[in-house]
Amino acid sequence: MGSTVKRVVASTGLLGVAALALSGCSDLAKRGFLPADDTTDHTQAISSLWVHSWIVLLGVGVVVWGLVIWSAIVYRRRKGETGLPAQTRYNLPIEVLYTAVPFVLIFAFFIATVHVQSATEANATEAYDGADVQVQVVGKQWSWDINYLTDEGEANVHEDAGVQADYSGGETFDESNLPTLYLPVNKEVKIKLDARDVAHSFWVPYFLYKKDLLPGVHNNYWTFTPTKEGTFAVKCAELCGEYHSMMLMNIEVVSESEYETHLTELRDRGNTGALGNELNRRQDLIYTSEDSQQSDSAASEN
Ligand SMILES: [Cu+2]
């Protein structure tokens, strides 16, 4: 192959790759490669951090790929050349550039991430009591229990207990009957996250957020305001055993009056109080926070 032919083949290949990438991009853009950024009061900042990081990194990529391709073409072996080409070492300006630029980038990404994270996590603490609504979500192998709490964090009403089936006997998984957490739109919600057995993770893809549920004394909290009515899928995002993939539930964001009606219905159905430790799979291995506190106080009495 002559060098002209090679050059044509190479540039056609590059154009093909570029065309594929671009058509892929426009497809993704049509489908929406990011979830809507209007689902909670935190999603806009998180989404913006993600998109701007990608733009900066794509710029870095274009420069690096461009330089690689440029030097491969310009410094290719010509006809009749033998031996090694001239070897260049210790180009100080280039070395300073490729050391300094990544440091600047890392520092900027760090600052931007800390900024968004501390805004997102500002009220996600046990002590914060400014939320309009408090709920408790308890993960277990392999479902979720939902308790609605009073303003003081005491048990109020609860959803039906999540099915704790282990599907090993061929039981069918009923996706039409998932636990559903109701939340009022435009009200600040504080969720207490707890686990009955092993570590799980509460992941709401459309809220651009997830947080672990840990068995034992430590509870995680998540405070946010849902800003859009609708149904949002929740998945467990921490591999928690054989039927982890069936650990699904929904969040239903509704108007405040629908939310109040739903709580009244739960009360009328007799779902008062909390779904507690009686639902733990192993009564000899109690891990939820209430019980840990009990055993802590029992231990201190001894
Ligand atoms: Cu899980």
C-alpha cells in the first residue's frame, strides 16, 4: 500500500468512528441520556456538575487525541528511513504543562463536588428537625418496609409490610405489587434509612441520589424536597444476596391533599404504629437501630 492509500484508509476510518459517535450522541440526546433535572430541589446542581465535568473532560480528550493522531501522522516513518528517529527528552515546558493541568483539573473538580455535595447533604442529619414530613425506610432481604413518622420522629402509620419472599421455591415475583412510598410534592422530606439484616442501598435514579442503609446503630438520613409529581422507581444498589435484583419499590409524589388522604386510608385500614423488629428475618440477629439502642441500654444496666 502506498502512503497516500494508507492515509485515505486511515482518515476514512476516523470519519467512520466520528460519524458513529455523533449519531450515537444525537440518539442519546433524543432519548434523554440524563434523567429530568426537576425531580427534587437537589437534581439541578447534581446534573449541572455532571454535564459540566463531561464538557471539560471531553475538551481534554479532544486535545489529547488530536496530539496523538497529529504526531502519528506527521512523524510517521518515511520511505527509505532506517533506524530510530531523533529521540527527544526533557522538554520542560511540556512536562510542566502535563503535570500542572491535571492538578488544576483535580482541584477544580474537587471544589465543585464538595460544593454540590455539602448543599445536598446540608440537612441530611438526625438532628435536623425542619422537615415538613418524616418517614422511615427499612431495607431487608429482599424488600422494603415504610413507616410514616410524626414531626417528632415517632411512629404514625405504615404501608403494608414488603414481601420478604426468597424466591428459591419458584415463587413468582409480582412487580405490580411493589411497596410504594407516598410523598407530598414541594414539601421537605426527611427519610431515616435503616436495615434489618445486611447493608442495602436506597437508590432513586430519577432523583440522582442513593445512600446506604446500614444495619446496627448507625442510621443514614436523606433530606430533600420532591418538586415533581409522578412515580419514581427505587432499587437496592448494594448487592445484598441472592434476590437483590427483586428489591424494588416506588416513590409516588402526589399533591399534599392526596398525601393526607393516603395516610388517612392507612390509618382506617389499621396500619397504625410502625413496622418493627418483628419483621426481621432472624430474630436471633437483630440489627435495626431501635433494637440496638435497647441492647445498648440493657448492656449499660448490667
Ligand atoms: Cu438490598
